[in-house]
Amino acid sequence: MDKRDVAPFWDCIMRTPVDVGTFQNADQIAQRIEKVSYPNKAFSETVAKECAPKLVAAREAATALWHDVPAALKAPLEKYVAALPKMQTGILSYAKTLKTRGAVKDVDSSIQEVGAAFTMKPTAESVAFEKFMVCAIPDLDKKDDLQAVLGFMAETCKDDAVSFMTRVRKSCGPLVMTVNANAAPSKTFAGNAAKFYEQQQRQLQAWEWCSKKSRKGKTISELDAFLSAAGDYIEARAEVVKAARTEAARLDGPSPRQ
């Protein structure tokens, strides 16, 4: 029943056949879902219309077994059945949040695109990126060089990439989302460009790392309800199997002596 009715749900949200029993923890589940959901604009609709309904049928099938199973299996089966609607609610909640992901992806892409064009010359892109840096990096004027900026980003993004990037995307993202070809350089442009420009573009690597880390952290947060229910499901699934084997062994009794 589990393979027939619940496995198709996992295959649907993972977009490939998968044995959920191979996952060692919730973080692995979150990583797989993030991998398929982030670049897939249709994922939210797929979850709502195709994946989540499979859990309704699965719950009905599991509930139908209730009156026929031995007493020893009822407790783990009850836990198993209870987890399914919670998984459905959790994955639907996550699907709703995906509708805002397009804006996040656009900002992160703009940081990379405009930052890649940053030079010491006051071009439109350079002016925009310098203003972005001033907005995004607190006390930028007190940073002696790029290494200090990279150190700040490494420490900040390691501790709380989600909060940092949420602020940056909201408050500073517009500065790179729309580049004004006629914008005049700020008074700090020349000094900041001289201090923070480098051909290796290590700063862009830092922004990319921090963006990915924040998206992963946000995914886990948004998936929290689903992952909690999925954990209950996986645990109950194992308990049903264990209880069934124990009950089968009891009913079979000891093997007759040869």
C-alpha cells in the first residue's frame, strides 16, 4: 500500500523515482526539494494539482485498513495515517511560498550581472554596484580593502544568511535591478572602486555563496511543517513494519524441531 499510494507522492515532488527510506534526515529531503523547486517555475502548480492530491488517496487507503489489522499494528498505523494530511498541508504551504521565488532569483541574478560589470570607471553598472555595496555592507567606509568585505560576508552569511540576504534583497536589490544609465557617481564612488574592485571578482563568488546559503536556509524554514510531518511518517512507516514482523513471528510461533 505504501509503495502503491504514498511512493507516487514522493516521486512527484522529487520529480524522479525515489525511495524515501534512503534519506537519513530532514535536511536531505529539503535539499532534494530545493534542487527541483528553485529553478522550476511550474513546481508550485505541480505540487498543488498533481502531488498533494496523491496523499488524499493514500490516507483513504490507509484508513480502510484500520478495522482489519491486528491490535498490535493499530498504534503505529494510526500515527502513519495522521502524518499524511499534515504532509499534505505542509507541502501546500510551501508551494504557496514558491510564488515569491521569482523575485528572489531576479535580485540574485542582477547582483551577479551588474557586479560582473563593476570596474573603476564610472559606468552605469559600476555606479549602480557601488551604491549597492554601500547599501548592503554596513560601515563599508570603515573596511580597508576587499578582504575585509569578504571577511564580513563570510562571518555574516555563516551565522544568518537568511536575515542578511532578506534585508539586502529588499532594501538594496532595486539598486541593481534597474540600472540608470544617467545616474551620477556618488561621492564615495572613486574611493570605493579603488578599494574594492578586483579582476578575480571574489566578491561575486561571496554573494553567490551567501545567496545559495540563504535560499537553502529559507527552504528549510518554509518546509518546516512538511519536514516535521514527513519525519513522523518515516518513523511510523518503520514502526508499522517492525510491528507487523513481530506480530507475524508471534502468530507463526517457534519453528517445529526437525
